[in-house]
Amino acid sequence: MSIITISRGSYSRGKEVAEKLAQKLGYECFSRDILLGASAEFNIPEIKLVRAIHDAPSVLERFTHGKERYISYIRKALLKRVQQDNVVYHGLAGHFFLQNIPHVFKIRIIADMEERVKEEVKRENISAEKARYILKKDDDERRKWGLQLYGIDTGDCQLYDMVLHIKTITVEDATEMIYRTIQSPVFQTTPESRKILNNLLLAAEVKAAVGKIEPMLNVTADNGHVNISNIGASKKMNPHVLAEIKSIAEKIQGVKIVIFSGQLREDDHRTVNPFHNI
């Protein structure tokens, strides 16, 4: 049982690899549909969110802390979707949101620009010049989004376990190579890796919920113990706001105890941070 993420550019054949691989493994294959949940929580149409992803992030900028809220919703939606394993995800920043989960196999699919241009010309019935312009713009925007939203360069090979160049290696070759590699014990789910995923999901659910009140919070979880701290806070938060945040967090399934730390810690409710040595 494993989770596979495939990062790809437009017309790099990454979607084909993802779909063939999922069929061969008997896994679920998905991509943009996790945006449905994010667009619903943002209360904006999915098409606008999709457009914002492929163009400048102007949609998110209209919302207070839009970047932080968007990331928290996408993270929660993706973690929830992959929780049961046996999935291939070839969408937005899967390698970023699923970092540090041992049974996630992170792959980057690339292809020569000229091959991508030929594919774009064939599918869209446009000139090679226009196809090249569109592809370069799309690549630039994807990279910009990665840097602006997640602080990562999607082209950095260190983010991935495997980088495959579709040229001499065909789609079928790539599918077979990934299929063989995923059989390795390294990428199989263990109780320890399952715990890491569950903790990340619980933290993401809490952050998405309390982020409607205060988006600039850092949330971690360990076996139901949730730690909430303020990012870059210079003063303590209003006690009534803290109480509301705690009340919201405690209602989420799986939460056993909520602990405030750092600048959020109240003088009369000081507790030891159980995550100090984690």
C-alpha cells in the first residue's frame, strides 16, 4: 500500500504515466478534483481558483490571508484523500504537502520543449510559435506559484525520489519503472508512517478550521494532542479569541487536548509543550 505523487508540466506526458500506472496497480488516480473542496471553503467558483493557479494569484489576493487559507484548505483536502493509500496524485504540489511521509513515492516527469510543442500543436491546432509561448508561460506561472505559495521550486530535483525524462524513456517504460520501484519495502505503509500521515491530517484539519479566525497559526499534532502557536507573533492574542480557537479545535474528531505555546500561552494556563523534543 503506497501513495504516489507525480509532478509534471503541460504536455509532458505525466498525466498519461499517472493514469497507466494507476490502472496497472489498481490504484485510484486523481488530480484537480481536490480543488472542489478548496473552492467550496473559499466560497469562490472552482473555475476561478483553477484560473488563479495557471495565471497570477489575483483571486487569492482579494481575500485577507488568502495564501495561508488556500494552502490550509488544499493541504487538508489532499491529506484526507490519500489517507487510505493506494492512490496516484498528479496534481498541484503533492510533493510539498506530503513531505516527510515515508510511504509517499515522489516523481517528476519532464519532456523536451520541442516534443511538448509538437503535442500542443497537434492537440490545440495552433502554430508552433504560439504553442511554445503558451508552454513557456505555463511553466513560468507554475514555478511562480510554487515559489510564492509554497516556497519551493518545482524544478528542484531534490524534491523527488525519481525524475524521468520522457524521450528515450517512453510512457510505457516510465510506467513499468515506477511500478517496479513501488514494490520496494521502502514505499510500503508501516504503522509508523501511518501515524505520521494521521498526525499531519489532524493538524491540517485543525488549521483549516481555526484559520477562519486566525490564519497565521502553526498547528502540529501527535496522537490527538494538538499544539497551536502563533507565527511571528509579537504579543499575546485576545483571551476570548484563544477560547474560540480552542473550542473549534476541540470539536474536531480525533482531538484529545489542545495546547497553546509560545506567545499564545496564557500566564495562568501554562503547560509543558509535549512537542519540544519531537
